[in-house]
Amino acid sequence: MTLLRSHNPATGEMIWTGRSAKPAEVAAAVAKARKAFDPWHRRPLSARRAVIEQFGRVLEREKAHLTETIARETGKVRWDARGEVTAMIAKTAIAVQAQQERAGRRENISGDLRNVVRHRPHGVVAVLGPYNFPGHLPNGHILPALLAGNTVIFKPSELTPWVAEQTLACWRKAGLPDGVLQVVQGG
């Protein structure tokens, strides 16, 4: 078993410990995401959108806590960490608007040709997170993937695992079904 430890780079204080996922655990997470995919993508878009919007409200309520987590785990000053959480909150509305503008079904008839554009989810999507914007940058991929009906395996940076765990907790509070978004920790 490989233990992961996260330290505050400003103080050296250990602030989080956890386990690195074994290959069998990664495979189990993918299998769970595949199982969750069908019921998730079959939910009406309005129901998926409601979860995303609720996530934004949960982030707003948890803003101070998530700001503190980002500041402690990355060494960012609090105003910068707060800006990252603010960007995460704003991204919920941006993702919803972008989905409305770009997705759906379009048909165009040109002479004898009928062109049809349909948007379908891919299935299980992997998102890898960086250490420098551990909440905002993965959020920018997770939100549209979930809106489209995909399930997500999120592997955060091994330098910022605590932010990922706190973000997952916010998704759970927002009502995201089990298996739709999973965090897999590791180096």
C-alpha cells in the first residue's frame, strides 16, 4: 500500500493523508463508472443540469472552506485561492450556457442531402488535474462532461489530493449519483 501525504508548501505541515489506488481499484472505479453511465446519460438534460446548478450553490456555501483547503494545499495566498473557488462557481453557469448553445440536434437540408448533427456522450471520461489550479482546471472539464451525460474518473495531482476530496464532497452534497464522478488518488 502506497501512502500519499499532502503538505502545506508554506509551512511543511502535513494536512492530508490517503492511499494511492492500486491497479485493481482503478479498474473497479472504471467498472463502477460504466455501470453508472447508462442511468446518468438517460436522465433528462434538465435533471443533469439541476445537479450541476446545485453544485454551484454548494460551492457557494462551502466557499470559505474550499478556499482554505486550496490555500493550505497549494501555498496560494487566500485572495488567489478564493478567486479559484469563485471561478469554479462561475463555471457552472458558463458550462450550462455553452451546452445550450453548442449541443442538441440540428438538421439541415441542402438539395438532396440531409445533414444531421447529434451530440452523444462518450461514456467514461478521465480528467487529470494539475497542482497549480486543483479545483478550477479539472472543474472546467468535469462540468461539461457530466452535462453531456458522461461519467468521470478524476485523478488529481498527487500534490493536491485534498482539494479533489473536498470537491467530490461538494458533488455528493449536490446530489450527484454514486459512481458518476469518482476520485482516484495516486502518483
